[in-house]
Amino acid sequence: MRFQLLGPLALADGPDVVVLQPSKPTILLAALLLHANSTVSAEYLQRAVWGEDQPATARAALQTCVLRLRRLFAKHGVTGTSIEAVPGGYRITAGPPTLDLLGFRDQVRRATALAQDPEAELYTLKDALSLWQGSLLANVRSDVLHRDEVPGLAEERLRVVERVCDLLLGLGRCGEALVDLWTATRVYPGHERFHEQLIEALYRTGRQSQALAEYRRVKGFLLDELGVDPSPSLRQLELSILRGEDLGAGGGSGVVGGSGAVAPVSIPPGPGPGSAPARDPGPGPQVIQGAVVPLPAVVPGVGPVPAAPLPAVVRGVGPVPAVPHFTGREAEAAAMAARLTAPPPPGADGRRPLTVLVSGAPGIGKSALAQHVAHLVRDGFPAGRLLVRMTRADGRPRTADEVAAEVAAALGTGRAGERALLVLDDVADADQVRPLLAPADDGTAEGPDLAVVVTSRMGLGGLIATHGGWVHRLTAFTEAESYALLLAALGTERVEADPRAARRLAVLCGHFPAALRILTTRLLTRPGLRLGDAVDWLGDDPLARLTLTDSPDHSVSGLFDRALDRLDPRLSEALLRIGTGPPELLGEAGCRGGTEGGAGCRGGAEGGADTGPPGPSAHPPVPEDVLEQLADAGLLEDGPPGPYRIHDLLRAHLRRTVRIRDRRTEKV
């Protein structure tokens, strides 16, 4: 007897399959199988079965469900698998032969070990995919499981499908790849990687016109439905096809050298925000290697969600695109443009780069503003405008020497007197930037004069102290800016049909630019959902709703998780304590630091009542230097009340993070 979890939950005995009827025991069985061979706490199982609002008799009713499952096992002759009552919860035992999920993962592990034999790896991965039998847990009516477990399982399958298609392309079996890719691109229309593979497969089978037509179709879909431009790699593929380049073995996606070995493929987080390209006659560099690339399109007022990996080499990327309907930041954009294009002051040697720093929290719109301004001032920088990624895809900062060498190679020599603009995006610390700002040792320079825009989550006070410049610290949108973004993204007709609901949605997003953009993307894919209904839908669980379902990396929670991962562990733990502790952890620290406000400080970051100082041991104060470092990292905002406060979405995420960590501890 075998449990089938990768589809409707069912029991299979050879060719005979019994699909279980939707019921609470079915939910319980699914929850146990998803964590097979691990202790699952009774509290977690109760949430899975009854949701957050559990009846008073939930624990007793859970025991009844376990009894009904054991009777079901006996009825269908299930042997070798049992539900055990253990301290704190229950455990079900299973292995690859008796549970398809474990069998799938076991096959994927086997395939990974066969990476040097593409044919064997392909066969093993196809065998793993054959275990999927339809809509995942279609007969399991649990909001908790579909919210917390199903997206991760679906992502596991998508990774394998991508890998299979890359193997087929690498082996030259493009016609076979087309069968899977036609289906994948229609089921996941926003998944650009599948479209890229399909277009390559069409071109390599001699169907150039059809490949270009497919590119135009996906480009139209992304622009019309999501308001974004195709990714740089997809645009590069179109250029390669137009040039008639050879994309055979050694030139296709995922293929290494000419040996036929296929490199592991990571799933991109979906289509990056973007906009339609515009003609730019400037003579800036067009062929750039490494992480120095011409500026891509960005989401108006928000910019790309982080963690989208770039290709190791980018060639022939088009000119800097326009950013239509840029929303918000008008004062900052105007000030930055004026400073970047102003003539040098009298007596200046003109060789030290002019620096503008844009800092703020992750997802606040730093990259979007910098790239929008770069387009505004394009006529003032005839030597080119370059975007320099200062952080790797895994979050590690790139070395200063590495970046400096790539920038020098990209800018070249022989353009002395002309101006070039660098956008140094996502700088980790001042030491990354200083070598790029240092004047030539001999006082001469063969390259262009530079102006530099730096974006960073950090305040980089040391850089400003030693090199000067202007600072623009971004905060959440104003109410008017949030409303303008909704108008631009969703259209006047839909927003003004219920302006009160639109403003309420902005409040639920905390006027946080990244949250607003994810929300508008989800609403664009659900045109029939009225904004009034969307308020209730979003308000039920904002963090869960602020996620792109077909691209889980595009989420507010993912954004904050990556920010926490980049913190020193001591700071990360302090932030978790602040997020789950009383407001006094921020407000009282401010009063001790000398901030005026009296009882207002004790009211805390959320404006609560004066509760007086906390007990000496209940909530020990957070050291002032830790608060300063968290504020410098963009994770604490300026008050009032007190000198620090924490954004509501970040606080909610921190509380959820601690709850999940505690639940995992319960299961062990």
C-alpha cells in the first residue's frame, strides 16, 4: 500500500487507487504525511484541521480523528505504516516505497549524484516527475496546509521541470523539450524561464519566425497583464535569434562549454518589475561583462524585488529603458537630477566623483529611484550610464577590487572630459565603494569623469564623512503617493470606483512600496476582484497575501528574510526580540538616550498607553548601540515616538518568524 500525496490524497495498491473524501481525518493524514517520520505537535495538527479558530474540544476531537484514520488503515489493509502517539503530538512512519513525496525527493537526490551523466540524470528526474498525479491536495480542505505547505511543494516540482528541459536542450533533444515547454508556458504564463527555454527550443529546431512570435507574445503578456518588461536574459535571447547566432550545444541555456554537461539551474523568482524600453541615442557601452550591465527596466516607484540572479556574462543588452509613470519621490528625483547635472563649483579639480547616496529599508524603492534619475539625466552623461551590482545573488558582497576592475574594463579609456554615471546598487559597506571614488594616483585620468549614485540599506556615514556627497534617506510612501501608485498600476476606473477601499489597501500595506507593488500585481491577475472585497481578503493575512503565488521569492516575507540573513546573528536576534517584545523596548531606550517626550516615549513605537518602565527582568533593555546599528541597516525607522520605531509589516513578520521557530521546536 502506498500513500499518494502529490495530487489528490489517495491510497494506492498497485493499479487500484482510492481517493479519500474531503474530511477532517483526510486533513490530519495530509498534515502527518507532509512531515513523515517527524513528530508533529498536536497544536499544529489542530491548526491544520480547524484553522486558527479552534473549538474548545479540539484536542479530544483530534484524538477521534486519529482513531478514524487507524480504522481506515485497517479497512484498506495498510501495513508497515502506523500513526504513533508520542509526547507532544503524533508521528507517522513512511519511506520512499510507501509515500510518493519521499520517493520523489529520493529520486531527485539520486539525479543530483548523476550530474556527470546527463542521460542518466534526465531519466531519473523524469521518473521522479511521473509520481505527480494532478492538482496538489485537491481533496484536502485546509487553508493552513495550502498556505504554508503547498507552495513549497509546487516549487520543488517546478525546479525539476526546469532542470529536465535544460537537460533536453543541452543534449540537443529540442523537439522533445517542446512537448513539456508548450504546456509549462501556458500553465505558468508569468514564469519567464519556461518561455526562454521554449523560444530557444523553437529556434534550434529551425522555427525562427515562431520563436520570435512567441517572444512577442510573452512580451505582450508581461506588459499588458503585469506592466513589466521581459528579463534581460530573455531580451538577450531575442537579440541572439535576430543575429542568427548558434545556440546549439555549448551556446544554449544551461549548457557548459561544448561537452554536453548541463549546469544546475536555479529557478528565477519570476518576472522582474520593468517597463517598456525607450530609444536612447546615447553612445554608452553596449557590450559589458560580469556584473556591470546597462540599466534595466524597473517598476515605477518601487524597483526590482531583490534576489533575482544575473547571468555571469551579459552581452548586447539594449539601451537604458524609460520608466513610464514613475510614482512618488518627485522631490527626491528632482533634487538628485539637479545635483548630478550641476556644473562643478569654482576651484574644484573635477576629478573626485560626485556622489549621491540613496539609503533606506529593503523594498523601499532605492533602486527604482536611482534608475529613474539615471534616465532623467541621460543627456548629461554621453560616456554612458552603468548599473553595477554590488551584491551577489546569494547576498554576499562583491569585493572592491573585482568591481573596480570590471568598471574600468566597461568604461574603457580615451573619453577624458566626457561624463559617465555609475549606479552602484546594493552596497554593503563603505569599503566596497571607496576604490571606485579614488582619483588617479598621478592626478590624471584617461577615462571619463564620473558621477556616482550609491544605493544601500546602510547609512554609510563613514563614506559621506570621508568623500562628501548628498544623502537621500527613503521612507514609506505618503498616503497620496500610495494612492497615486494604485492609480498608475490598476487604472483610474478600478481605483476610483471605490477610493475608500483603495486607501484602506494602502494602509494594510503600510504604504510600503514593495508591498504595494506585490498587491497590485496580484490584483492585476484577478481583475474581477473588487477592491472592497480585496480589503477583507488582504486583511485576513497580509503577509501570506503579499506573495506572488507562482513566484514565492517575490514576497514581503522573503524580502525581510533575506534582510535578516544578511545581519550579524547578534543583531538578528535583537531585532526578533524587539519585534516580539513590548513597545517599551524602543520607546524606553529613547527616553534613556535623552530624547524628550516623557510619557510619550513610554508609549512605545505603536503609540500605546503609558505603561511605565518594564520590570527589571521581564524585558531587558536593548543596548543603544544595537538600536543604532539596526537603524543604520534600515530595519528601524526614525520616530516618533522616541528615536526609533519598527514598520508594522516587519513587526508582523518577526512575530510570525518566532512562532514558526517555536513550532518547529515543538515538533522535534
